[in-house]
Amino acid sequence: MSDAIAAELLSQVVLNIFDTVKLTNEVVIQKENFNKFSNQLEKISSILKSLPIEDIENPESLKDALDVLNQAITVAKQLVFEGHGRSKIYVLMNSRRMVARLKCCGEEIRRALRLIPLASKDISEMLDVEYEDEDEQVLEKVEGAIQERNLDGTYANELLCCIADAMGVPKESDALKREFQELKREMESARSRKDVAEALRMEKLIAVLERADLITSVQEKEIRYFEKRNSLGRTPLEPLHSFYCPISGDIMLDPVETSSRKTFERSAIQRWFSQGNTLCPLTMLPLDTRILRPNKTLRHSIQEWKDRNTIITISTIKSLLETNEQEQVLESLDKLQDLCLERQIHLEWLKMENFIALLIGLLGSRNREIRKRVLLILSLLAKDDTDNKQGIAKVDGALRSIVHSLARQIEESKLALKLLLELSKTNTLLQLIGNVQGGILLIVTMLNSDDVEAAKIAHELLENLSFLDQNVIEMAKANYLKPLLLNLSTGAKNVKILMAETVSEIELTEQNKLSLVKDGAVRPLLGLLLENDVEIKKVVVKCLLKLSSLLENGMVMIKQGVTQPLLELLYSHSLQSPALQELIVATIMHLAISTTHQQAEEERVLLLDSEEQVYKFFLLVSLTELDVQNMILKAFQALCQSLSGFTIRMWLRQISAAKVLVQLVELNTHAVRVNALKLCYCLTEDGDHRNISSHITERFIKVLMNIIQASDDAEEMVAAIGIISRLPQETHITEWLLDSGALQTISACLKDQHKHASHRKQVTENSVEALGRFTVSANPEWQKRVAEAGMIPVLVQLLASGTPLSKQKAAISMKQLSESSYCLSKPIKKASVLKRCFTAQETGCPAHLGTCTIESSFCMLQGKALEPLVRMLSEQDVGTCEASLDALMTLLDGQTHYSGSKVLVDANAVAPMIKLLSVPASRLQEKTLTALGQIFQLDEVRNKYKAMATMPLVDITQSKDSRLKSLAAKGLAQLGLLDKQSSYF
């Protein structure tokens, strides 16, 4: 043979390989194995193309080898071709045989290669291929279906899905129906070829697959069912004798044939063998215990008989359920439940018989047991059956009736929950369930059920329902916010906006506000705040406003960085919405109020941390509407009372906030005046009047007095009196106050105990403090006007029964008044010798040694202030003790200190003074030591109180304060307990 002929023959083989490879690559069944075969052919093609024909010594042997190879490839090509144009299901059924033939072709090809001269053994071995048992699980299921003929719809659906995956066919009804019809044609073709066995295999598989929903429509199933039902009688048939097991006497479930060709129930004959029996129970002939063959024909007959009777029973049950006999209804429902649990196909029959509507109607029964059984049966019908789920929901009032059961006893509630859970697995029903009035609220309520199972089911049901945004909103309205928070954090932008709108609109409990902030609602809201849409910004700020209304939340929100974005938005030039501006300011006000919380002080939470921030925010007071002005003023009131209050007040004074506030008060617009007044009162707290006094006008004073006299707002009145009490001690301001009738107004405030009773404490404390500016000893004329106004008895009464602060302020006024008493006390005129013979000598005031009255010399003895002042020395409040001591020490001033000392001794003031030495307050201790130093100049006093005073004085000498140590040492020296040359001096 010439080289040309060999080359031509070789070319034909390569072309044949090419065609076979192309066909092989189009195979969809056993794809992995056919790909391996295709790769094997491509390698052979490469080997043949590189074969050096001119070096072959025996061309005839090459021709023979190529003929064998070409024939083997042609057989393989025919095998692959057989899979084309045929039912994919049929090909899958026979794929094991195809792979086996493929292996044979591969072997034949390798054998042919070894015949080719120059082809080495290594090349042949290199082409060895290991084929895998691909799709083996699917093939086992297919064979199982053929053998068992399981007509269960669920089983058929699962099998069809597995077959579709193996074939690479989409799980769509049209595509699968085409493949099913192709299989039917294959079956008819096999029958025409007289291939009975193959046709029977396909017939059995078709009988199973036609139960699948994607193959046979509901209408087709109903037609077949009713054709069968109508062909039956109305009376159930008795079982045939052959249906009974000869051993157990029961109808067989799994009949098997023994070696004696007799049939028994599998479990019964196995038990017979396990008891040591080896003879047939019927023939008594020896049995091969290893042989038990399934009697499929009998099994199928038994099942047919059962199905026939079941269809008749279902028809009977339906008529019984339509009666009013409760016992019959309960009994029928029990039978129905058993049928539902027995086989999947029974559920299909119930649906075809329209049991769903009938059962829904029974949910309106007053009998709880009927309702419970109905709910259970409906759950069985709904399980894994979308059509039944939708069928239930379509019945008028069905979902409403199921939801009503949620509000009943726990067992019924759980059954209703389980049914709703099943229904919620179909997305199209989520909205219908959510739309039932009160439904979501009842489900949320079940979350807190004592029944753990009920709570768990409710949680799963809510999770399913939360796939619909509207349901999430309803859950939020029912105070279940977990799904909303999840959507707000992880949802798409439009979903986040919807959730934010929900938060802004619904009523939230304090606990819900806390949980939203704690669980992370703030950060996604701040993210939405960056959106350019003003309406979105408005929604977000509404949310922040609502959440910040809780003090604890405000602190957390400040720490999470809410302040800066809000301020930036507030100051933005693009902000053209007054409504949004108002919302932002209201939110900042809430945040400011939260800084007054005790926890904020512990955690040092600050809202405005620079003078610039304070200035920019306060500047808006002059640029905004009344409502916004009020909120800004309230925000600063809160900040002035916070941990950073001192600094905030200082910054406000430095930016001349007082000037603006005075102007707002002078405008006398009540809507904003109250809050301007309160903030102004805050600014006077620290006694720093440098940036305040220059802005106080006579008009401002008159407005204050008018407010005190006429305002019905107790808080406004308190603030006005408070401002007067803290105004700078400047003469012209005091004169303005007197000219405006301040003394009379303050007197009325102190004397009228019924006006503004709810704020009586603050009114009294501020009033008595305000009175103090008129009692300074530097202006006796003012003091006289106080006395003439009858204020001294009022002060004395406050000393006896006021609050600690009002006692302190009253004592300060008494001290200032008493400082003038000695000068104003009139000396006693010496009577003539004749007059002394007939009248008693006038003794005068024991303290001031002259003639004293309340009105003329403001004498505390005449005013009966001495006793309450002495009692005040024993008060717990250090400021009160110090104020009373200051007042009493006015009796020790100047020329009256001896007489004043005696008065204090007689008033039993020394013992409480000595006790004050043990109070850990250095200024109080110093004043007490000074007072006792003067009093101890009296010998009888030293002797009387020596023992009591010694120990406190010794304790003070051990202190680190040199001034106190020196005074205490002098006291000990006075008592003769320390040398006057001691180093303590």
C-alpha cells in the first residue's frame, strides 16, 4: 500500500473521530463520562496526526489497524447518535447501559491502537479512562419508582425535580411536559417493536411521573379523579381473602412471597423465622429463609382496593360534616385527619372534593374541639402544597376566622399559629395575612406567651411575614421593631426611607425608643441624613426627634455623633425649609435636656463644646420664629444646668447673650418672654456681672416687677424674682427696684402663702434672697424701708420654719440689719435724782445697752430672732449654720461685745457653737473660733464650757490649716490649757 493511500485512510479515521467528538459534546446525560470519552478521542486524533507514515515498514498492518480503529469509532459514533433525538428521560433510564457500551468502545479503540506500528504500549495505557457512576442516585430513584410504583404526589414532584437536574432541563411545566410526552412516544415505539419489557418499564415510570404537578395540571387530575369516583358504587367493598396475612390475620401492607410460593406480611413471616420456624405456616414444607420476594401484584391490588374504599369514605364524610350533629362531625374529622396522615394523595382528593371551603366554615363552630381539629386538618392540607395554601386563603373570611382563633385558649392558638406559618411560606399570601385586622398584633402578643412552643412559632411566622414591608410596618405599630430595625440597617435605600417614615409616624413606648437606639437605629438614620432630598432629611430628623425625647437616648445619640450633622444641616445655606429647621432645633433641645441626666454627668457627655458652637446656635434666637426661639432658649436652659453648665454660662455671658435676653424680655411677648427670663436667671447664677449689669435697664426692671405682680405663670414669676435676687449690687439698680415697688411686691410674695402654691418653696427662697439687697448696712435708709414694710417679723418666721436656703437668706438679712442696730439704738437718758426716787430705772436693750425697737434699730432681740438663730446653729446644712453664726456675731461687734456675749450665753448659744468646731468646714470653724474667743473673755463662761471645748480645740490644733491652729491654740490658752508662749502661736 502506498503512502498516499495510507494517508487518505488515516485522514478518514481522523474525520470520523472529529464527527464523533462533535456529537459527544452535545450529550446532556452522563455528561462527565461522555466528556472523558471525547477527550480520549481527541488525544487519539492528535496521535494519528503526528504518525510518521513514511517510517512504517509494513503498510498492510497499518491498513488493518486503521480499519479496526475506524470500525470501533463508528460503533461509538452510532452509540452517541442513538442518544440524539430521543426522550431525555428514556436516555437517562438507559444511561447505565450506554456507559457500559461506551467502556467497550474504549477498549476496542485501545486494542486497535496497539495494532498500529510505532504505537507504543505507553500511548495505549495513557488513553485508559476510568468512567464514574454518574447520576447514580437519580438512577436508583428512577429504578425504585419503576419497581415500587409509588403514586404519592410529593414523591413524584421530588423525583421529577431530580430527573430535571440530571437532564439539564429547566424545572418549568412546559419543558418537563415536552420531555414527558417524548417518553410516552418512546413507550409507544417500544410497543410497536414488540419490546414488551422496555415498554412496561416506561409505563411504570410514566404512572409515577404523571402524579407530578408540573406534568399533570390540576384540571387533568380532577377529571381523572371524578371519572374514577363516578365509576364506583356508594358502598365500600369488603377485602378479598388473599389480602389477609395467613399468620397475623391482618390486611397486608408489604406482602412477600416465600420459597413455597405462599404470600405473607413481611414483618409476620420474619417474626415466624426469628422464632426458629423453618417450615411454611400453610404447607408445612421446608422454606429457604433467605428468599422473600415482594408480591408487587398483590400489593398493587390491595392499594387499589384501599383507594376505592377511601374515595367512597371521603364522599361519606363530606355529607356527615354538613350536618349539625357535633358528635358525628367530631368523629368524621378524626377519620379525615387519619386519611390526611396516611397518604399524600388523600390530601389531593380532599382538595378535589372541595373540603377546604367546608372545613373553613366549621371554624365558626362554637365547639372548641371541632375548631381545633379543623385547624389541624387545614395545616396538613397546606403543608408543602401551594395550591392548597392559596385555596384556603381564597375562601371568604378564612384568614379572619383563623386569626380569631389566635385570641382563644392556648392549644387552639398554637394550631392557628401553625396553620398561618404554613400559609406564610407562600409569598403571595403574606399581604393577605398581614391585612387581617388585628392579626399581626395578636401574633406579636403570642411572642410573650408562657408556652415556649407558641412563642417560637409566632417568631417564625413574624419572620416570614417580615418579607413584606407593609407587614413590617404593622409589626412596628404593634411594638415589635426587630424587623423594622433590620430593614433600616440592611435594606435598600427606598426600604430604609420607608422604615424611617414608619418610625417618625407611629407611637413608640419608652422601651421601644430605648431598644431602637440601643440596637443601632441611629447610624443608618445619619446615613439617610446625607441624602439631598429635603423630604428625606425631614423624615430622618423626625425620627431623631422622637428617639431623643428620652433622656437616656439623648446621651447615647450625642456619643454616636448626632450633634455635628444636625448643626451642619441647621447652618447650611441650602436649608430653605422652616419646618425642617424647627425639627432640627427641637431635636437639639432634646439632646440638650439629656445632658442634665445624672448619667450624662458621670460619662461627661457634652453637646456644645466650644464658644463658637454656643455663639452660632444662640445667634439663631434673633433670626427665627417664636417656636424655634423658645426651643433654643430651652436648650440653653438645659445646658446651663448640665455638667458643663458653668462653662456654657460663661460663654453665653462672653457673647453678650444677656443683651439679647433683656431685649426679648422687654418686648414683653409672653410666648418667648418666659424662656428668655429663665435663661437670663441661669446667667446670673455665678455672681459674674461683668457682661450683665451694663445691659440692665429701668424698663427691664419694670417688666420684671410687672411679671411678679401679674403673671399667672409660676415658673416665670420664680425666674423674675430670682433675677432680682441676683442682680448686681449697684445703687441705681436698687433705686429702680424701690421706685418700681419692689419691697411691696416682695412682701406680698412672702406673705401670700396661697399664690403659686405649687412653687411656694422657690418663690419664698428667691423672695427672701431678693430682700437681702435692701438690708445692707451701708444704706440704713433702705433698711428702714424694709422695717416699715413689716419684713422683719417675716424674716424671723422664716428663721423658725423656712427651708434651709430660706433660713440662710433670712439670717443674712438679719445679720445686715443687726449690723446697724448699735448705731441706731438710742442711749438711755439719765433720770434726775427726784425722778429716780419715784420711777424704776430704764435698763435698755441687754445687747445694745440702749432703747431698741424693731422699726428703729432692727434689734434682733426685740424682733425675737435670737432664739431661732441659736437653733439654726444645730442645722445640718453648713451654709445655714454659718449664716446664723454671722448674724449672732453682730452682737459681739464693737463696744457691745461683753453685753452681747452675755446675751448669747443666756440664750444657750455657746454649746452649739462649740459643736460647730467639729464640723469639717474651715471657714465656719474659723468664725466659730473667733466668736468663742470673744465670749471666753468672760471668766464664768470659760469655767462653765472648759471641759466641753477642750477636745474640739485640741483636734483643730492637729489640722494642717495654720490659721485655724493658731486660733484654736489661743482658745486653749484662754482656757488655761496651753502656755501663751507655745509654738502654736
